[in-house]
Amino acid sequence: MNKFKIEYFTDPLCCWSWAFEPQFRKLRFLLKDRLQLIYVMGGLLKDWQNFNDQMNDVARPAQAGPLWMQARHMSGQPIDENIWISNPVDTSYLACMAVKAAALHSKIAEEAMLRKLREAVMMNKTNIGELDEILQLAQGLEHEGILKKAIFKEDLFSDKVSCLFKQDLDRTRASGITRFPTLLIHYSDKTYQITGYRPFSELKKTFLLMDPDLDLNETIEEDIYLNSWESLTDRELAEVTKPQERLNY
């Protein structure tokens, strides 16, 4: 069977990518080994001096709070928007580079670092623009046997990681991607695009359009799903166990 190759354009600081996790994780679980996932770090925030999101009327840190509040209400994911008052993030570039540095260890390390960064900033108000905070996350992953902190720190500021991140930025621009999350789905000889926060029903519709014989049976045993992920928010679990409650999002 043909695989679905997904280029996932995202950023650790993107609240809508975090909001999208329940649906996307469910899709990944159902597709299993038919999915090839490639993360592309889009560089959401280089710095505030040059940032201006006209669509959402965000040009300074305090204006990001209401956007994060909206993402929380729409998705049900835990998001603490008060970080934009108490400890605003100045850049997402270092966090993007952290994901690329972790990827040099393994795909598992890449996944784990991206997840830890998202949980830290969205749920715990951790400033992931600061090196010390990122190294603290790396320390935790070292305790889990996922990566070596010393090697990660050396890689983080290496020419190789800088080049990999630049390639991601170039790929984002070349693809005309201006919003996250964006999925470019390559299947057979066609490419489909999904942009922004979307319910699972829309994901399912798109994938069935690509392959009408695809089995996306949504009956998933809770214990199996819990054991498939290192961590799950209540909202992520509800996506597969409480379909009626999902209608509220």
C-alpha cells in the first residue's frame, strides 16, 4: 500500500498547532505505518521588532494572549495565555533549532523535544526562548534515555543545525506557507494541503478523498491509546473516547 507522506509545517510556539494535537494524534494512530511524517520548523517568531501578524492583529507580546485564549476555548487544549504578560517569549527560533538538534539523535528524540517544548510553553508558562529552559528540557530527556544533553547542547549551535533550520525556513517560503499548522500531504502523484485548526472530520474527509478504501475506523480502545503516547492531555484522550463531547469544539 502507498504511504502518505506528510510535511508538517509548524513551530513549538504555535498555539494552533498545539490546539490541533488531539485530531492529528488520532490521525497518526489510525494511519500507523502508512504515514511518513516530516517536521518542518517554520520559524514563527524571529523577534518582536520584525513581527506583525495582521490577520490576528498581533504586533507585540501582550496581543498574543487573546489569540491563545481563543485557541484554548476553540480546542479544549490546556493553554495558559498569561505567559504573554508574566514571561513573554522573545523568539521561537531557538526552540525550532532545538527540535532540529534533537532530530540528529533520532526521530524519537525529535518528537520528544517538540512535545516537551509545546507542553512547557503552553501549559507551564515556560519561556522556551531562553537557552537555560531548553537545556532543562534536554536534561529531562536525558534522564529518560532519549538523548545526551552534552551532545545536544553542542549540536544546538552547530553549523549543521543552522543549515537544517535554514533549509526548513527556505522550504516554508518556497511552499508559500504563511500559517501554522499546515500539512502538505503527498500521496501517489498528488499533493493535498490542509491549513489551520481543523476538526478530525475534515481530516478524515481529505484522506478518504485520497484513498476511498482507507480504513479510518474510529473505534479505539482507551488503554491501547494511552499506552501509545508518553503523555496525553484530557482533551487528547477525549478525542478518541468521548465523541459526543468533541462536538463542543
